[in-house]
Amino acid sequence: MLLSLTFQYTSFIPCTHSIKSSQVPILLISRLYLWLIGRGINNNNQEERPYLQQQYVCQRITHTDMFALTALPPGVDKAEWLASNTVAFFKHINLFSSALSEFCTPSTCPTACGPGNTVYFWTDDHGRKLKCSAPLYFDYAMSYIQDLLTDEDVFPTKAGSVFPTGFVFLVQKVFLLLFRTLAHIYWSHYRETLAMGLHPHLNTLFTHLTLFCRQHALLEPEDTEPLQDLIAALGQQAAPPAARTRIQHASHFYFHHIFTCTVNLFI
Ligand SMILES: [Zn+2]
């Protein structure tokens, strides 16, 4: 895997999206408020889906053309493109879920659930399905992905190395786990996401991931069905053609920078 990639949505993201020092007291108060009203209260019993509300669904950190961002660039090997994006998505989604980890505990989330009370079961090495808490499920998931990404036989990094047979199947499995991670956040931790002001980041990351999976046929319709209403709603928020910008795939990612700043405030 020679292609190094991190996401660069645009270089002109308004600085109002970054976290300024003056916002720190507000963010800390939001965090304290969440703690006082009940640490990580699971909101998956709400019939309404707040993430579909217009005032939230239109929030993103950029309106970069995600279709252009996810397409295979001319001259780039498809396996390289999949591998590089898999690494980048894992990095960012792992970072995002870590920011909310204190709200996701065995008591607040006794099952790994998604929208519509979908319950995800972890399948162990012996093919047995385990019903486990959300933090345990996603800990399994992130460890599984981490092990896969660092396996030279699966994600080779040396020149001349080839990707194994079944590589796409493994990539599909990784994206399914990443999708479920975001599905759980939308379903069970959206209130905390709002309080921390991370909902524009979440929408941007989710839109990017779902479009990438659609472009490269990585998820089945039944995989994405629990959040199909959100996918449709976010699709309607696509940037108009005049606002589209040329995407450059570079090694620096501004989103990563501002998101890292956000997370650091809560650690
Ligand atoms: Zn949870």
C-alpha cells in the first residue's frame, strides 16, 4: 500500500468551525450539564430521530463535492484507493467514537444497538454470535480493524507487494463495522454529540463514508437500511454545482486538525 491518504475536504473551511479558546467554557459547561443530568443517558427509546431535524441535518463542516472526493482518481490502482481510504476512515471514526466513549458504558448501552433498535451481535473466531454491550462490541470491532490494517499480508505497505485474494471482502467487513459505529452514535449518543457541537463533523464523516461505500459497492442495502432516512436527508443537502470545488488528494487534512483540537478539549 503505497498511497498515503488522509481526507482533505477543502482548504477554505471557515475558521468558525474550529474550536476557539473562547468556546472552551461553553463546551465544558455542556459536558458538565450532560454529566449532571445523567452520564450518557441512552436516548434510543425516543421515537423521534433528532438527527433528522432540519436544523441539524443541514450542518456540515464543509460542502465539498463528496462525489468527487470518493471517486477513484485517474491512474490510481483501485485496491490502493480502497486501502488508503479504509485506513483514513478508521482513523477518523475511531477518534470520533473515542470522544464519546465516556457516555457509552455497559450500563447506558447494554446492547450494541442502532436505529430502530437494531441489535448488532459480535461473531467470534468460532462463528458464534455474542450479544454484548455496545462498548464491548465496538472495542472488538476497533481491535479487529486495527489488527487487519497492521497485517502486512492484508494491507501491504511495501513496494511491489500485492493485495491478497479476498481483499475487497475484508474491506467490506471493515466498512460494515465502521458504519455500525456511526449508526450507534446517531441512535444512542446524538444528544451528547449535539452538546459537544460535533454534529457537523458527524454528518460530514457519515456522508463521506456512505458515498464512498456506494461508489465502490462496499455495503449492501440491508446494511445501511437502519439509517436510510438519514442518508436520504443528507443527500438532499448536497452542494449545488456552482459551489463545487476541485478536490486535491493530499497528505494534510484540515478536518483532522480541527477535529483533533475538538477531541483534545474533552480528554
Ligand atoms: Zn453507546
